Amino acid sequence: MKIGVITSVYPEFKGDPHGIFIHRLMREISKQGHDVHILAPYSGGKTDYILEGVNVEKFNYFYPKRFQRLCGRSGMIDNVKEGIFVKFQFLTFILFNVIYSCRKLNHMDIVHVQWPIPNGLGALFLKYIYKIPYVNTIYGEEIYLSKRYHTMPIIKLLVNNSSKTIMISSGTLKTSINVGLKKEKFEIIPFGVDTKFFRPIQIEKDEKIFEILSVGYLIERKGFDYLIKAVKEVLKSHSEVRLKIVGSGPLEIPIKKLIKDLKLESEIEILNNVSNDRLLNLYNSSDLFVLPSIIDSQGNMEGLGVVLLEAMACKVPVIGTNIGGIPDIIQDNETGLLVPQKNILRLSSAINIMINNKSLRKQIANNGYCSVQNKFNWKKIANHYLKIYKHQITEHNY
């Protein structure tokens, strides 16, 4: 089977975090003998290469190409805020996306669109010109942005003309139905986690320190300020607690200022751009993982929460907020603890419960580990996608 993938981000090398979840899915599909071709915008590095069996081609979307700014390493959503020049490149991106989709993917059996906005228009042309069916994966953010920028008619067009549209969580599904997308087109398939890499390993730990870890882009939606304030509360009864936050992003300066204002520089550390190997060590050296995500001021929320899966795969007990796709991962009091978003006291109370109850931590860690192995491994998820591909190709050919 020849599978074309249209995406706005894809890794350039093994270990590159940009779009790594898409690569892990496509790598698994490629391993099963299928021919996968990725089409993605140029982001500053390679333009034509093979990554672990997956064929990748990056296209230019503006000329002179040295002025391309939309799809740099920071991501399209942040880059487009830089000014009118970059906003204009969004229009040229759509144009070249369509052109290159029709030129490079017209021999595929099926096309898989990641984020229908901004990547789905090329697949629509492929369907009507070359009779190639396409499926979408919606991550949630494009729904919120479509509402904000009044582009819902476009996303409805792209979803309603697809053979199938995949949602990564029940939270994303609910949001999509609420804005009027056709639910008969939908199916839920979550992200997976690389359980061969993210796994329990032996790490020497300081038994006198209770280490809390959180990982994510430093943006409002991740809710790190609430976690920092909750740790301030926890320290009143547990002076041995330390928090490490792995991430970078636009809120790095305000977050560091909050840490300083609360006089927590000795207890809380921000780590930027760690390698995958270092991240694996950080998970395994932690006693607890917390993802304090919120619904932000624009209405955005966590699509799923892959870092929770990574922590659980390392047998680390987890706490998350009960929004978006997080409840698809955490069954409260079984595979983790769920707390209300933006509730500092409830979050600090949940952390205290975990600190005080070692047997509960062990039970939740074991349950979470089993859940990840059974429900969220990439091979199982890839097989689910392959069934959809084959079914849609068969239906389309009748």
C-alpha cells in the first residue's frame, strides 16, 4: 500500500522532537511493509531524505526561500504572530501545499492529512482530480483556531469530504461535534508511546528527595504556574520536595519570575531542550509526574497528553487535570489521580496524598504501566490506522 502523508511538521533526524509522534506512527506502518511518503514544509534543514524507512520531502512555500519564516522550529502557530509578512506566508503555504500535493502524491493509494487546517486542501484536490481517498487526523488545536479565525466552513468542507476523520481523544471528539462536524465521519485513535524506548530503567536516586517532574511547552495551556503554586503549598509540610520542569517556550521568562517571586529557586528547576536519553533518565529518577494542563484564555485544551503516557511507560505514578483528552489516559484512582484544572489546593492535596502513600504510588504506577502496554503501544495503533486505510481504499474503489 502506498500512503501519502501531508503534515506541517516532521522530524529531520532520529531523536528530533518536532512531529516525532507522526514519525513513530509512520515508522511503524513502514515496518509492516508499506510505502510511506511524507510531504511537509521546509523548516530549515534537509529537503529530501529517508528517516528510518520513511520517505520525506520538504517543500518551499515562499521565494526567495531564505525569507521563509512560517514553518521554522518554533512552530507555525507561534511564528505567524511575528507580523504581516509571516501571515502572508500562510497564504503562499496553502498554495504550494496544494501544488506539491498534486505533484508528489498523485500515485498514492490513500492520503493521510495531519491537521486538516492548514494541510487538507491538497488532499481535497487529490480526491477530485486523481480519485485518491483521504483521511484526516484532528488534534484539537485546529478546531479552536478555526473558531477564533472564523474558518469553520473550511474545516467542515475538509472533514465532510474525507473518507474518515480521526480524533486523538474523546475530548477532541466532543469539541468537534459541538461545532457541527459530522460525527459519522469520526473515529477515536489516540497517540501512542514508544514503549521500547520509554521504559523502566535502574537509576540511582537520592532517597531523601521526593522528585516531581513535569514536561511540556511553556505556554498558558500547560498550566505550569498552578503547579508551581501547588508545590509552594506542598513544601509547607514536605520540605524534601523538588520540582523539575522540562520545556521551553514563550512563557519561560514569566515562569522563572514566578519561581523567583515565590522564593522557590532552590526547589524548582527549569530544564530546556534535553535529549531523549536525558528525558528517559529524568522520568525514571522521578517519584511523581504531574501534568497541570488548563483550558487557556483562547479556549484551547490538552488534546491527549503524550507526556503522561511516557511517564506511565516508565512506571512513574501520574497526576493530571480532568480536561481535554487527559481522562482518556488517567482513570482516577486506578492509573493516576485526576484533579480539577486551576485548583491549586486540590492539586497540592493530590501531591501530598502521593507523597504520604507509597503503596498507592506503586499500585498506580503498575496499573498505568499495564494500561500503556495494552492500549497505547504504536504497533496496535498502527494496525488500527491500517484497517481504516484498507477499508477506505476498498470502499472508494467500488
